Amino acid sequence: MRPAEMVYNKEKGLDEFIDFAREEKGLDLSVYRSTFVNRRLLVRMSYCKADAVSDYIYVLKNNPPEWDNFLRSLSINVSEFFRDKDVFNFFYNNCLKEIIRSKESKNHRMINFWSAGCSYGEEPYTLAIMLLESLKERSKFIPRVLATDADTQALSVAKEGMFKEGAVKNVSSSLLRRYFTRTSFGKWSVNDSVKRIVLFKKHNLFDKPLFNYMDAVFCRNVRIYFDKKKAQHVLMHIHSSLRKGGYLVLGKVETVPVFLEKYFVVIEKCYKIFQKK
Ligand SMILES: C[S@@+](CC[C@H](N)C(=O)[O-])C[C@H]1O[C@@H](n2cnc3c(N)ncnc32)[C@H](O)[C@@H]1O
């Protein structure tokens, strides 16, 4: 038996850890199966030679890179097209349709989305596909997806738009046919019609936003890397980049800081979708 397993009180320890993740890191672990979180926690505790959860929390507080190791062990850093499909379905049916209706009534042509912390590009390309699908017969619209990340290497991979089978597993066969080309190396290449509307830029979320008047900002699985104060800073930057009535999508695993409700109306609690007041 490994040391971590000897003194680890499963339920008590897990609850303590879930509270820590929620309060200190803005990560809602309740969306995962508890056995899954428990296994990952035990592995990381054992690796760090922490006998009790409180010891592991001490390690996390004093050695920030270990939080990244824990997130990696949950595969939070691995993205994919239509990640959490239900979030996209909700957004498509409720928010995007409302955005288009409102633009049509005001005769506005631009639709601007921002994927903040876009990683290797799966999220912004998904948004671009969603826009192309919903605007099919409305050629007067000009859709644009701005995609930023602090990681230069991730951005250069993203610009290439080449993805392994696993990244497109949630993409329906009709969308695959319309927006991707299968390469001779068994990868999927994003078509130019999609690439054309995505603009990649290097940007650190702690810096002033590069854009304003955004109709929607997706910032999923990013805030959990920051401590409370920095997370608040980032959210206020995003708030300033949105137009009034624009949407903020934080996704399933983020927790919602209380101050947010001063600036946003809650549209969907579970997917953490908000609208700027
Ligand atoms: C887990 S990925 C999220 C990808 C995508 N949003 C998703 O949900 O699938 C987190 C991304 O946040 C980026 N990131 C972390 N800190 C950042 C910062 N301060 N500014 C900009 N991007 C940051 C990382 O480089 C990484 O690509």
C-alpha cells in the first residue's frame, strides 16, 4: 500500500480537496465523477509524498506548478472540437439566435466572438463552424472569431489547423464533410472557409484586452489556472471587451465568483453563461 493510501480518509479528504479547489482555484470538481477525482488526487499525493490531503494542499499552495500537474492529470488541458457539446447546443439555440435577431433588427453586419485562452485552436474553430452554419443564407453578415493565448507554440499549431482523430470525435459526419479535409497522414485539416474567419493573436489575459464590442467571449478552462485576485482581474478585462448585452461563457468546470452578478445577468447556471448588464 502506498503511503498516501494509508492515512487518507476518502470522503473527508475528498470533500476538503473539493472545497479547496472551489474556493482557492475557481475549479468546480463536482462536475467530475468522485471516483475519478479521487484516483487522480491519490496519484498526485503519492507523487508529492503527501500522506494527507492537508499536506497536499500545503504543497499546492507553496509550489504553484503542482496545480498545473493536477489539472493535467484531469486532462483539463486537452481540448477538442465541440468540447462539452451541450454548452455549445445551449449557446447556439439561445444566445447565437438572439444575437443574429438583434443584429438583423439593427441592420448591423459584424458578429465578433473572442476565444480567450484558445489553446491549439479547437474552440475558436468550433465557434467559426457554428457561425458559418447559422449564417448560411444570410450573406450580409461578417463573422469574425478572435483567438488568443499566451502560449506561442500553441498558437502556431492552431494556425496550421491540423488535428488528430481524437480532437474531432464530437464533430458530426456532415460537419466533417463540409468543414474539414482528411489528409494522407490520417489527420483532419480545417478548410480555408473556416480558417478565413479566425484571427489568432498572442495575448496575456492579465493585459488590457485587444478587442472591444465583442458579442460573446468564451473563456473556458482558463480561469482555473489563476488565483482568486488574478481571476477577478481577468474577468473585469473580459467584461470591458464585451458590448452591452454580450455573452460570457465560462463553461462547466469554472466556479462563479459572487462579484460577477453585479456586472452580468445569469443566463444558464450549469454552463456558466452570462450576459453583460
Ligand atoms: C485548458 S486550455 C483551454 C482551451 C479552451 N479554452 C478549451 O476550453 O478547450 C487553457 C489555455 O489557457 C492558456 N492560458 C493560461 N494562462 C493564460 C494567460 N494568462 N493568458 C492567456 N492564455 C492563458 C493556456 O496557454 C492554455 O492554452
